Amino acid sequence: MGDGEIGTGNEASGAKLSVRIWRGARQGEFVRYQVPRHVSQTVLDVVTYVQRVLDPTLAYRFACRVGMCGSCAMTVNGVARWTCRTHVDKVAREGRLEVAPLRNLPVIRDLVTDMREFFDKWARAQGRFRGGATRHEDVARIRPDSAARMQVEAGIECIGCGVCYASCDVVARNPDYLGPAALNRAWTLVNDVRDIARTDRLRAVAGDAGCHACHTQMGCTERCPKNIAPTASIAGLKRETARAALRGEW
Amino acid sequence: MSVRGETMLWIAQRASAVLLAVCVTVHLVTMTYAIRGGLSAVEIFARTRGSIGWLAFYTLFVVAVTVHVPIGLRSALGEWLGWRGRSRDMVLAAFALALGALGMRAVLGVFA
């Protein structure tokens, strides 16, 4: 939906949506807005209407609007969601919507959270590919139906939206915990046969701040908008780190 | 504690959980069966005293509890109270020793 379209037509019989949006940072309050209802309206459409029509000081973050970039995740009626792909029809309760910033992350302003810690943890989990081949070697040939590659495929589509991180109670209780997204990323690399940092990575993701802190509550798997199962990835890391520890690899 | 140490604790807790699943089941089934016909405590003791089999079983049970409980408490104390580090581990080591001592005292009371 582009500029000028919002609130100018296609409205569902003039119906209004009562929206409460968090304003402020750590301290703040919910402010109520009335937003016209539209057919196929997304939560991001609602927030965009508020900012462009009702209150231009509202801060929020988005980019692609089609579920690819992972920028627009917010807490909608108490649940972390990607707002660009979340239809109001699906989440509004009796014509009411409450939009807040993601949990477990510092709030910069209104609906914008500071994602630095989230992505720093990807780095701490050694979420960077480290290859050993040079340009003089042939490309690796990996069978798509090999067990390792299928594990990679299961977790590789993560868009880094932070929904899993915001949905994780272990993150809330243990701020050092790397979180589902970083551990899922590590698992995809542990299963990448081209990667040469397996041992270092397993050490980086083990222990009280890593995969062993996961309680398997599966909040991440329940909420992931890409239908990834970080819980399964973390379980895989638990197995592999246990094997490495028993073998004395580190 | 080192990352390897934390990983070994995790392995120990999982392994002790498997043992506990068996021990608790055997214990409950046995207790339920034993009192079904109205056996008194004296009659039960008459069967357990001097039994190497029950001594071995309940010793295993106590060892599993001694390993499992402090490791679980370690996570709970860290997450709920924010208590981490050496002081927590020392207190839990003492707690594990106390659990083991009290448990074995009970086991020997049934055996001897």
C-alpha cells in the first residue's frame, strides 16, 4: 500500500479500529488512536497510518513490507509478530489492537528497539561462515538430500526479525543467553561441510549462556514467522557440544 | 566454570534424569504393591534388611538425586535470583553433599 492510499478508499463500511500504541522509551504509556479499517489491512498499515496521518512523531521501523527484511517486528496484542505480514483480521480482538515494541530488547523510542545486542550475539555465537577453500579449488559439491544439508535448509531462511528472541523467556531471565536466532544460525554453520570453524563454534555456543540454557519451552518455534524451529537447532547443538565435550575436543 | 565444565554438568543432569525416571517408577510401583496387602513397616523392613539388591537400587537412586537436583537448582538460582558464579557453585556443592549424606543415611537405615 503506497502513499495516499491509506485512509482514502477501500474502507470496510467506515469501520474504525481502536489502536493503543506504546509511546516513549523504557518509561512511557499507551496512547489510543482511531484508525479506519480496510480490507486486507496489515498491522504495519495501521502503524503507518498513525504516523503519516495522525501523529508524525511516532517512531517505528520497516523496510521491505513483504516479509523479507525482518525490520518491522513488534508486539501485537501481547505477541511478537512481523507486522507487515500480519493481517489485522487475524489479530484484532473486538476491533482493538495493542502495538508495543519487542520484548527483551532496549527501547530506543516508541516501537523502535535497539537490536545491537541481538546481532552482537550472532557474532558471539560465531555466526559467520569461515571457509577453507581458495579460488583455485573446485566448488564444493553438496547433495541437497544429504542429512547435513537438510539440517541447514531447515534453519537457513531466518530473516533476523527478533521475534524468537522477544518470545524467549530464557532471554528474559538470563541476559547473557545467546538466544534462538543466534543459536539457529550457528547450527546451520555446524552442518555446513565447507565451514572450518566447527570446533570453535561449538565451544562458543555451549554452556550457561549458550544452548544448554534452553528449557525447550518452544516459544521461538511457536512464534517464528518463517516457520523455522530454533528449538530443534538448539537440540542439535546440545547433542554436538556434548559429543565434543566427551571426546575432549575442547 | 569453564564451558566444558558446564557442558559436562548438562550431560550429568540428563543422564541422572534417565536414572531417576527408572528409579522413581520402580519405587512407586513397589511401594504401592507392598502396602496393597496391608504390609506393616516392620514387615517391609524384614524384607529390605540385608538385601544387597535393594541397597544397590536405593544407593543408585540417591546418587541420581544428588547429581540431578543441585544442577537443576543451579539454573533456577541463576535465572530467578541472578545468583551466579563461584559462591553459588560452592553452596550447591555443599547442598549436594548434604543430600547424599542424608539419602545414604536413609538407605542404610532400611538395609542395616
